[in-house]
Amino acid sequence: MAEISFWGGVGVIGSSKILIEQGEWRILLDFGLDFAPGAGLFRNGVVLRPEYALYDRLRTGQVPLLPHIYRSDAMHGFPLASGSDGRTALFISHAHIDHIGLTGWVDPDIPIYCSPQTARLMDALAQAGDTPEGHAPTLIPMEEGQPVKWGPFQVRRYAVDHDVVGASGYAVETEDGVVAFTGDIRLHGRHPELSQRFAQTVHGARALVIEGTTLSFGFREAPRTEAAVDELFAKALNETPGLILMSLYPRNLERVESFLSIARRAGRHIVWPQAMALLFRAWGLQDILAFASDVDVDAIRANPASFILQLNPEFLPWLLEMPVGPGSVFLHANGEPLGAFDPQWDVLQDWLKFLHVPFWPIGTGGHASPDDLNRLVEWAEPEILFPLHSQEPDRLIPPPGTMRWLPQRGGRRYSLGGRS
Ligand SMILES: [Zn+2]
């Protein structure tokens, strides 16, 4: 009999970790970090000890107490069986830290599968100096639709649409039927057909684990599409006489590419922080300009209408020397600070107020709206629905014929057998 348990993403957005067990064999879907800036024991300058980071996380309950997952050399005597048991495999849905961020602590004998694009993105990030905490994980690219056999399981990966390249859903075949997992998913991005096809491919699954991020925010209107984001960006370029400031989310590489070509057509250059320039070059994008080394403050001051400056918080004092004011604009396109929950958000707003720069949010989220979540569930028509990755999972109402089980964190195993 197959069993499923949830070790993250329960009652919170992010940090998904789903364990499927059958006999001695285990499939782990996603292994992400809790993302809670400004919360918890490690905040306001109190940071994990680099050598003892996994130990600190284990002691403070920030990672699941699952045996035979973690590297032995990172345990420092913490009483939990470490090293691979040879019967556990990990599958990652996408390259967001709340889904992939703990892979650096996974024992290297545990295989970690993901999409080829996710592996490529993690490699490009590593070239830009951005690696997961712990050790650089070895990721195994997995072709779409081709089954990976693991003990009694067959696992298939399917591309879905999210605000990062290479996002995937999974279908795990167990002796009690298929367990499908959406990862993070949306229908308002550039490839809604992928998300729809995934939901339809896993139609009739024994269980569907679906993300429910937007259930928490009282969404009423349909979310802005990525095409509308491009249009707003073009409009801002058209209407702003001075320097444009921007915070674009760098892992949304399709949007980065799109913004680069819109800027080119408008006769503006985007200037990136060094780390982002390294990432985009490693990804293969052309004509990437870095702040300071390629374009300095003097160049921007001489010709502000020719530039768009991607703003890092550490750049804020540079604005004191730049020609910014009511003729500029700050475009927020889902970059950092990510939202009002981030302590940096208020700092940014204070600076923009001080400098009289208008703030214009032009982005869109990576998560399906409540209506779109319902459509996905209706396409999939699973027997059991597990809403995860949400503060209010109970707001997802299943269609007739589908049971909804609200997952509890850890320990509790849900049996997938017992079908009548
Ligand atoms: Zn995500």
C-alpha cells in the first residue's frame, strides 16, 4: 500500500516537501527552504553558522526530521540517521528556493531529478555565484513524459507554466494509482497549454497534490497575463522621459528576454547588477550590461533617457547622484523586495518617496488564480485532492466525486489504498 505525507507547505506558501512511500521505497517531491524573511529565530542579522547550518536548521525545526536524507558530514552528531538508504529518490518541480533550496544538504547518493532547463538554470546560477546552501547538488535532467523507474514506482515529468523556466509537474505511479503533483502552476503565463495538458494527462489520478497560493489573498479579478506585463513595460518606456528604475525577477528568464527586446526597440539599455549580468550571460543572453563595469553613474547621468537601471537595495544610495525624480518611474516586476512582507519593502518605498519617484507595479504572479485552480482540478478530476502550499487550503472546493483531504504537517501518513 502506498502512503503520502507532507513535510512542508502545510498552511504556508512555499517549502513543499511531499513523501510517497511504498514498502521500503520512497519518492520525495521537492525539498525547499522555508521562506520567511523577518521571521523566526534567524533574523535581523542573526544567521545560521555556515559550518553548522544544517544542524542549526534541524535543531530549530526548519527542516524535516526524515531519516536517510541528509549528508552525514553535515550532521555534527544530530541524532538522526543520515546517508542514503539506496531506496530514496528526489524529484524537483522547479528552481525556486522554496522547492529546491535544501538540495545542498541531500546525501550525494540520493538521485535528484529535474527538468533539463532547471538543471541548466541552476548551473547558470552557480556560475553567477548563487548556489544552494550547503553543497552544490548534482541534478539529473529528466526528459518529459519518459518514465523513470524507481523501485516499485514509475515517475513521469511534465512541463507546466510558472514564473521560472523549466517548471514541471510529476505523476508518480504507485500500486494504488497515480499521485500527481502540480508543483507551482498557472494558466495566465506564456504557456497555459502546458499546465492544461498536465492536468488533463493526469486525469482520474488517485490523488492530486495542488498548490493553492492565491487562495489566501482574496483574489477577485483575473490575474494579469505575461503579455499584459510586456505591454505595460512598453507603455512605461514610451511615457517616461527620464531614467527608469526597475526590479525584475531574474529567474523569470522568459520575461527577462522579452524586456530586453522591448527595451532595445525603445532605444534603451537595461543595466543589471553584476550577479544578474553573470547569470544572464551564463544563460546565453547577448548584449548584457553590468552596472559599474559596463555603465557607470556618469554614463547614466549624461543620458538618463537611454537607460533602465535594475535596482538592488545596495544601489539605493547611488540614486542620490542620479537624475531621478517625478520624470522617472520605478517599475516593480516581481523582483526584490518581493512584496510588503519583506522588511526591505518599506525601505524602498521610503527612498522612492524621498526622491519623488512614482512607483508602478507592472508584474504578475506565478500562481494560478482561485478560478484557474478550479479549472485545473476539474480537468484532472482526481479521486483525492490535497491542496498544499497555501495559507487557506480549505478555500479550494473540490468538484463532485473528488474527496478533499487537508494535509497535516509531518508524521501523519495518508494511505492511498482502500479504494472501493
Ligand atoms: Zn515557485
